[in-house]
Amino acid sequence: MADTKPLNLTEEWDKTFPQSELVNHRKVTFHNRYGITLAADLYEPKNAAGRLAAIAVCGPFGAVKEQASGLYAQTMAECGFLTLAFDPSFTGESGGEPRYMASPDINTEDFQAAVDFLSVQENVDPERIGVIGICGWGGMALNAAALDTRIKATVASTMYDMTRVNANGYFDAEDSADARYEKKRALNAQRTADCRNGEYALAGGVVDPLPDDAPFFVKDYHDYYKTPRGYHPRSLNSNGGWNVIGCMSFLNQPILRYVNEIRSAVLVMHGEKAHSCYFSRDAYAAMVKDNPYTDNKELLIIPDAVHTDLYDGGGKDAIPFDKLETFFNEHLR
């Protein structure tokens, strides 16, 4: 069932956040149903006893577990949960070739594989498992929750719908058949070039140096990924980015089609001033439309917060970890 290729795991603490004295930490691996071996950090509250509620965490899109997802995981472990922050397939310390590819199917499966792993741990209650998806992984988390009945509670934080932004552009400014056709034509020309060259061209991560006329959201990303605040050498966004064709399949595979069939608890949270807030507002509206299970759904808009404030708090404690603790305690009882 598993990819036999060994992973090169770093044992040193190389996170963008300090290590907690309240939590035990160790590296683990697991595999998804495509045979790709995934690397993860397991965080366990010290002196924990019995079977614990567990949470799998991933994101942002193009980040690694040493960044925001690890911070979320360690903090939730301080709250008493066993947590797992993992690198998606083809990125970070996880397996999968060729590198720096994304897939709405495989990346949703990555979340389900994390649930597989947690479900069989002796110190985890398999009936009390949740997920947290950050940025583009917020959409993956919702897609996983719509598919996997083992997921009892989901948090989507500062979420992107990666299928929507790839197909329609930012703020739906390229939402036309002609615009999509031109994208597809360029991407398929790139496929031909890659095949001729024998390698995949990288798209480039967050732009650096930052142009004077860069939009605010680009400046926001630069402030996180390209500075000591959030830079990590394995992060795609901090370095060369995805392959140019890495996200091609998102163009015509919408991932939020069945979110209004989610019966389990969902908390969607976003910064009020984030450029991406429309993704969460619209996803929440779609989730509760014609859904008989709305009592356990919530949209939380955080005043004055921008997109990356929910990666690491933005220096103003913007991440409402107390709210997350209450939410998971209520729905993973």
C-alpha cells in the first residue's frame, strides 16, 4: 500500500515558530491511496491520558508544515488535542514525483489519508477527528468534509477556493470562456515545451523584490513568505513556486460542488480586510443553501484582519485559538 521510497526527514526544529514546552513532538509518515508517502509533524499534549480527539492540519497552499499549519497544530495540542501537520503530496518533505504538482483529487485524498492515520493510533478516539485547512487548503478541507463521514468537525481558515481562482482569476475578473481558453492554450503550450525540455518549468513563488505598484495582497504575501516572519527554505511560495502547469487541473474541477451536503460541524473564518474574504463568504452561503444541517455551521469574520494575519496572528493575535478550542471541544465530544 505504501511508497517504499524513503523520505529525507529533518529532525532538527526548523519551524517558523518556537517550540512549546507543553507538547511532545515527533516526525511521522503515512501514505495516501495513491501510494505517496506523506511526512508530518505529530504534536501530543504532555501527560495526556486515554484516547484523545485528533485534528489534521494543512496549508496554506504552497506552504509547508513548518509554517502556519505547524503553528495551528502545536497550539491546538496545547489545548489538549492530538494533532498532525502534514506536507501535501509532491511538496515539502513528502513524497510524490514529479515535484511541485497540485491536484484537487490527490490533495483532498491527502486529508483523508491523514484521517486514516489518526484513526488507527492507539491514543486517538476515531469517532473524534477533525481537520483544519488554511488558505487553499481551506477549500480542500471542505471538499474532504463533504466526502469523508469520519470527519466530525472542520475549520476553514482564510480559505481560497483554488478551483475558482484558477478558472476565474482573482475577484472573478477572468470569468469568461475566452479568458479560460487563453489560459488553457498557454498551459498546453507549456506542456509541449516541458516535454521538449525534459523538465517542468517553475512559475516562481511570491515576487521578490516587491514592485512599487504591487497590489496589497501581493505585499501581504511578500511580508509573510519573503521575510523572517514566515520564510522557509522548503516552502514553494518562499522560493521557486509551483510548476507552471502544476495547478492546471483546477481549471475545470470545482471542489465545492457538494458542500451543502456536509452534515458535520464547520467553522469558516476569515479576516474582514483580506482580499480573499469573498471565497469564505460565498463558500459559507453555498454550504448552508438547501442544507438541512445548518445549526452546526458558522461564518466568523475577524475585524481588521488581512489574509496572512490568520497564518501566524500577524503580530496582533488575529487567530482566535480560543474559538477553535471551543468549537472542537463542542463537536469532537
